[in-house]
Amino acid sequence: MKLLCPLTLSASTLSASAQQGAISPASSPDPQIAAWKAKLADWPQLSHYRAQNAALKPPAAGEHRVVFFGSSSTEIWGKVPGSVFFPGKPYINRGISGQTTPQMLIRFQQDVVELKPVAVVFLGGTNDVAGNTGPSNLEMIEENIRSMAAIAQVNGIRFILASQLPVKSFPWNRAADPAPSLLALSAWEKQFATDHHLAYVDYYSALVGPDGNYLPGFSSDGVHPTAKGYEIMAPVVEKVLDDVLGK
């Protein structure tokens, strides 16, 4: 009778036990695991606007379609009670809450280029600094923005960069100190726009108070604008769009 050495027996036993006791994410009753599995299945969230994009008609002759592209501060514009998203204008909102620039880069073709706009207003990078999809640095964010600007350019779309908003802390990541990074990112974006003859929207100056936070009433959580904040932002970006579109 062949005897198994203790090491072989131990390894075999552990392997069998692990196989029998393992719970796959698909069968796990843990709702958090299920939520993460669903998120990873569509990491860039291409499904978020797929149906709306498919239902969208091509731009009419002479229509100056503009896509507002970014994360939550873009997505909730017009959804925050009391706020409106450019009524009567052919402007399309393609923000997704919580997204970082690598996710935006992946969906840029679907949610911007294929909609055939004349311009895109980009507001993003805050969630990268917050670490929403893992550690990130300014160089990584800047490269993603460069890539989106290049994709826009080869498709004849005017790429408009927007400054970061006056965020000094994240409710979901209290350990972070985002203000220095966001100010540096805004400075880079402004210089990048100048160097490449792109338009730049300075939301920051219109919203910031003397302490570096939002002015009173412009944000309820220190991150996202209120209806009053969006009311201030709208004419700032519309002035830039009027210049870009030749109005």
C-alpha cells in the first residue's frame, strides 16, 4: 500500500477543503460582493447611456450639439432640485457619478464621438484624486485627458477643458487632502488649453470663497454644486461656448 508523505497529504487535504468551502462571487449571498461583481462586469459603465445614445437622432443641419462629459457634478446638473440643464439648447449630459478619467477615456468614443457633437465640455479628475478606482497621480490624470483631447481632435470635435471645482475634502475619503492636487490639475489644464489652442472654462473663480471652499450656498456637501451653484456656472460656460461656436 502506497503511503502519502505528510506534506503531500496536508496539501491535498487543504486543497480539497478550500474547493469545498469556497464560495464563488456569483453564488455569494453578500450583497456587497454582488455589487462589486456587477460593477467589474462593466467597469467603464458603457451600459449607462447605451439606450439613450441609441435613441438619439443625428444632429440636424446647423445644430451645434455639445456634450457635457464628466462625473457626478456633470451628471446631477439638472437633477438637483431647482437646477436646470440648458433648456432649449442642443446640449447633452453624459456625466456618470463616481467616475475617474480612465473610465471616461474608455467610454469617450461611445458617449461623445458617436453622438457627433461640435464640442465637448470636459470636467473630470476629482474622483481620481479621491482614489475612487485606486491610487492615481497627476501624471496619470493628465495623460488620460491628453488622450481624450487627441480623440476629439481627430474627430473634428472641439475639446473644452473646465477647471476643477473648489473641493477641500471628500465626505467618502476624509483622509485625503485634495485641494493642492486639484489646484495643480486646474493649472495644468489651463496651460494645456493655452498650448493647444483649446477653450478653458474657469468655474473655480466663480464658485470659490476666501477660505478655498465653495461660497456659502453654492454646495451642500463641499463637493457638488447646489442649484444656486449651477446657476452661477451656467453663464460662465455659455460665454465660452458662444466664443467657441462663433455666436
